Amino acid sequence: MVKIDFVPNDYIQQRDSGRANFLYLVLFGALMGAIGVTFSIIKMRQKSVESELISLNLQMSKAQEQITQLEQLKTKSKSMMRTMVMTAELLEPIPRSIVLANLTNNLPLGVSLLELKLEEKDLPVPKAAPPKPGANTYQQKAGTPAAGGKPGAPPAKPAVAAAPEAPIIDKKPFETTVEIKGIAPSDLEVASYIARLGSSILMESVNLIESKETTIDEAVFREFRLKAKLKSNVQLSKVDVEKIRKAGGDGNQ
């Protein structure tokens, strides 16, 4: 049986082309929507990146300010340390470097120091004796002739009391003790070291606290402990300092 189609071919072609155009429009709309969504996402990310960049710039500026403040504090601390060192040098009657030079340069042959401890202790200030009553004043009775004067002469004027002297402000006295620990080949070197320190211009009252035998790397030594005092009111000249700094115990007197 023959099938006869009464629809014209032009209508069929027009219908197919309309469907294809609609499909193209749908695809174009989907593509444009995807492009719009992508563009909006990119804009949102750009805004977030800009905000993060602004916050990073703020953090960088704060960090720069902190670094500047830290450098200023370092500069101030260096100047304060310089001032403290200068003050300590002015307050110390004997610099620690001179004391160390005196201890090391007076070492006999074979003697080595292991420990060194300096300790300062304030001493009590001696109280001044109270003045005796009438010691600075003298008054003569009326009508009594002065020594060597004639009777009936007018009485001498009373002596004016001496003005009190202004108090002298002095440093608070203190005592510096030195504790020394070392090793020596024998007691002869320890005794020589004590004699050298006792005759130096800085030390006094050098006493032996302990001396015992010890073994180091299968060698026998004498381990000793000394305790000495620094002389008070010592005024070192340049010549004395040069003598102390010379090697070989030339700082002895």
C-alpha cells in the first residue's frame, strides 16, 4: 500500500529550521548565563583579593611602625648600656679588668684558675661622736675682767659660737672579697701565689681556705681555694696599671 504525505516539503524544512533556531537560542542563553556567572565570580574574587591586599598593606604599615619603634628601643638601650658602663666605671674604684689582670699575671708556672668570684658587701657607717656641751662656745661673766685685763674694765664680749660645718657627703663604705679556685702542681706553687697576691698593691688578707689532692687525666694536682680582700681607698696611677697588666707578676710591690 502506497503512503501518500500531503504535508509540503517547504513546511517540513521551515519547521526543522525553527526547531534548530530555538535550540541555538537556548544554547546561546545558557552560554551567556555561564559567562555572566563566571564574570560575577571573578568580580567577587577580585573584591576579596582587593580587601585582603588592603588588610596586608595595613599589616605591613603596622609592622613597619613596630620595626621603627624596635630600632628606636635598640638605640636607646645601647645608649643606656653605654651610660651604665660609664657609671659603673666611675663608681668602681678598681675596674674588674685590672683585678683580673692582677690575679692572672701573678700566677706561678703551672698554676691555673678554675673559678673566680667577686662579692661586694656594704659596711656599716661609723656614727660620729656627739659634740661636748660648751666645747665650741665660751661666755664670760659680766663684770669679770678678762685674762690679762684690769679690774673695772668693761666686760669682754661673749665669744661667737663657731658655725657648724656642712656635712660631707661621702660614698657608702663597702668591702670587696675575692674567692679563687684553682689547681697547682704542688703546695709550693700555691704558697708562692699567696705570697705574690699578698704583696700586690690590690690585695690584702690572702688566706688559704682549702687545699686537697685531685686527679685530672691521670695527673695529680693540688686543688686550692683562696679568699682575699681588695684594699680600700686604692688610687691607681697609670704606672701602677701598666705594671699590673704586664705579664710575669710585675705588678707586685
